[in-house]
Amino acid sequence: MSKATIKLNKETGLGTLEYNGETYQCGGMPGFNYPKDTTIDTTQDEGKPDHAKVKQEMHLSGEFVDQNGNPFPMPYSVSWIGYKGVFIHEMAQLEGSHGCIHLLPGDAKKFYDSFNGKVKQNTFIISTSIPNSSRINNINLQLT
């Protein structure tokens, strides 16, 4: 079983995502209350239209727009909290998240490709624990 860990500073939203022996810089929303024990199952993507899949090479936001008024592009997206529209995706900067976990270009693709259907069960179990210091929000993802 593979495991990934996201560690975020609750005040800045900045942190790291550790997965498959790699450590990536990442950013989340400062002070955001990330959920505990959420499950993401990419095996249910088969047969769905691209916009409805958990894992999307290019997701277009239904909530945010770019400077031209077009749906905001979110490359290498994995829908994490689907009912809230929260994704793990590529972003040119780590700051400025509205709740998603941002990974830098290159890192997002590498993370996205690392569970590209070659894994027997693409299921993430995400749990959040906050140590004595309320400044750090640890999120553990397990890929079974």
C-alpha cells in the first residue's frame, strides 16, 4: 500500500506532499478545515464523460474563471472533495488556493501519472490530524 502525506501550515497554507519517495512543495487554503477520512476512488471513472471523472488531465472549474471570463483551467486534477469542488491540481503558484491543494508544474503531472491505472485499486483514504501545535494540518492519503 502506497501512502502520501500532506503537511500544511494552517496560517500560510504552504507545505509539502510526500508520495512514492518524492517530496513536492504544495499549497492549500490557510485555515481551511480539510476533512477527515474522505475516500476518493478513481476506479469509478470508467465510462464516465471526462468532466465527471475523479481524475482529469484538464479540469475546467465550474466556479472560477480566468481573466478572459473562461472557466479556470486546472491541469492534472484529482477530485478530492467532490461535493465541494476541491481538487489536487497543478498551479503556477502555491499561494492563493480557495481550498484545493496546488502542486507546481511538473510536480502535479508526476503525482497525477503515479496512479495512472497501473495501480490495482486507485483508492485514497484521507485523514486529518492536528498535533498539539494548531499551526500544522497533517493529511494522510493511502493508496491501496
